[in-house]
Amino acid sequence: MSTLRPDFWRNVVTVLTGATGAQALPLMAAPLLTRMCTPAEMGAFSIWLSVITVASIGATLRIDVTMVLDRDEQQQRLCFGVVAYSAAVLALAITLFAVLVRFLDLPTLQDITWFELLTIGVGTWLTAYTQATYAYATSHNEFGKAAKAKMLGAGTIAGTQLALLAMGLSGTALPGGQLIGLATGLWVARWLLSPPAARIGLKLDTEQRNYLRKHQAFWRFSLPSSLLNALVGQLPLFIIGLKHGALAAGLFALTQRVVAAPISLLASSVLEVFKRQSVHDFQTVGNCEEVYLATFKALALLALGPSLILFLFAPELFAIVFGQAWRPAGELARILAPLCFLNFIASPLSYVFFVAGRQKMELLWQVALFLMTTTVFMVSASLHQSVLWYVIGYSLLYLVYLYMSYQCSQNRTVAA
């Protein structure tokens, strides 16, 4: 029988401390940002950031996950090299593609500035390499150092964005502040953690290609699954921007930002520690059922309060905190409250699919989620109707997801 490591919840608190600062600083700046920029400007920036979020996952090939499973220094050096190379190739390709697509006169892209288009690749590379660096921190139990880097990066993003807006640089303030903060956070993380330096060349060397073959399950199954997961998370914003314009996208973007804050704040903190505990239990007793159930119960209790607050008071709170112009975003947040509850619980526990080697199972679920999301937002006429059906469909799929992940924690086969 497995037992929770004595430092499990202490590590959660350590990660949570850094995550609190990393999430609190942008949220504290949000009431000022929403009064210094328009919903349309926020919408254009959010679409830019969403592209980077999805692309950065593809840039890592999900090889960064192997950091936790294989802590040999040479293997981790190879991992950094593969991520740096794949991120550089994708960054260049996506920048060229963005510029090309701009000339097709798509309504959504016309709202995005040239500065944003030309820096999509830079943001992708910085985000991808940062993810690999934090994975390295997790593999060596360096949660405190990673937390400091996250806090400083988030503070730099918020402070720089406000400073640039105050200078009247509305077209570049939001993406410019994001890039400066990402670069700062990455530099601090590497300074504190001293990870092995990556070997970067014009092509992958023999060792790096062998490393890719050794961990092919991650880029064959985990990568498509993770890409679909990220794309599904950003797809509503993309389609809303395409169908309803940048202003509607800005309203939905603020809703996502505020709603996701408590989820990413606590759930991601638990995930960082759950990774190590679940791997340890699988290696020693063949399953991680005990830590799964303990984490499930804790997450359910933590999710209840924020979800109820959103459901009961979101429109009023948004109007007071962000300004009356953003009250419609609060109405969307109220609809999303039940989904927040389930997302909060399911997100950290999803790592059990990697530990149990059931990446294909999760990929099939992600395909179903992608098809549901695309159908709902393309078919539904109004914004509120789309969001409502999205919440219903996503919630039902999450219940299936939790059942499957629990079976995996017991190391049982689930019919997919």
C-alpha cells in the first residue's frame, strides 16, 4: 500500500505560494488594464496570446514531460536541446504563416497589429523553453525556486504592460509587456536552477534523434492529445473572434482570465507535486489510487467556494472591479461556473494518463471534446447560447474523463 510522502502537501504550499503571486499580480493589474484599454484591444491581445499558448505546446513535442520520469543530467540536456530546436523551427514557421495569412484579410487577424503578428514566434519559443525549465525544476523538487521565477515573471508582465499603456503605446503595450515578462521569468528560472545547457544546431544530432525515438509515445500520443486540449481551451475565443469580432472576444477573454485564475492557481500547484507522488507510487506499488483519491477530495473542497461565488455574484463583481463596460463578461462567467468546478478537479488528475502509459485513451477523449466544442460554437447563433451548450457538453465529458482517470490510477484497463 502506498503512502503520501511527508512533504506532499508542504510542496503543494510551496508551489501555491509562487502560483499565488504569479496569478495575483496580473489580476491586481486587471482593473487598471481594463480602464486603460478597450475590450477590442484586449480581444486582439488575447487571440495573439492564445495562438502562442497552443503553439508552445507543439513546440515542446511534450518531451518536457520526460524530465520528471528521467532525471539523468545527460538525458535532461538532450531534452532541452530537442525543445530548443523544435521551438525555434516552429517559431519561424508560425511567424511566416501569420504574416502570410494576414494578407488573406480574415476579419479576426485584421484586428491584430503587425507587432503582434511578428512576435508570435518569439512568444512561442520563450513559452516553450520556459515550460521545459519548470519541468526540470519539478524533477529536482525545486518548487521554491520555480515559484520565485514565476512571481517575478508575472510581476514584470503586469508592470510593463501598465507602464507601456501609460506611455500611450496601446498597440504594443499588452504583447510587449508579455514578452518582456516571459524573458525575465525564463532568465531568473535558469539563473536559480542552473539546468544543463542545451546543444543547439541547424539540425538535431544523433543523440537527440535517438532521444526522440526513445520517447516517441509522448510526441505520437501525448502531443496530439495536449494540442487538442489546448486548442479546445482556446477554440471558443478563436471562433468568437471570427464570428462576433474583437470586442466580443475581449469580453470572453476577460471571463476566461478571471475564471481560470483560481483553477490555475491551486490546481496547477497541486499538479506539480502530484506528478512526483504519482510516479513514485506507480514505481513502488504499481498504482497511485491513494494519492489520486486524496487529491480528488482536496480539490473538490477547494473548488466549491470560488465556483459558488462566480455563479451567484459574477455580473455584479465584474462591473464593480473592471468597470460597467465589462459587466457582460460577468454574465458569461456565471454560465461557466459549473464547468470551472469540474475543470478545477480534473486538470491536476489528468497527469495519471501519462504515468499509467494510457496516452492513447486520453487522445480519444480529447478528439471527442474537440468535435463537441467546434460543433457548439459553429452551430449556435448567439454568444450566450454557444457558451451555455459548451458548458453542458464539456461537463458531461469531464465526468467521463474523471471515471477514466480513476481507473488508470488503479492501473486498470478502461474500454475506450
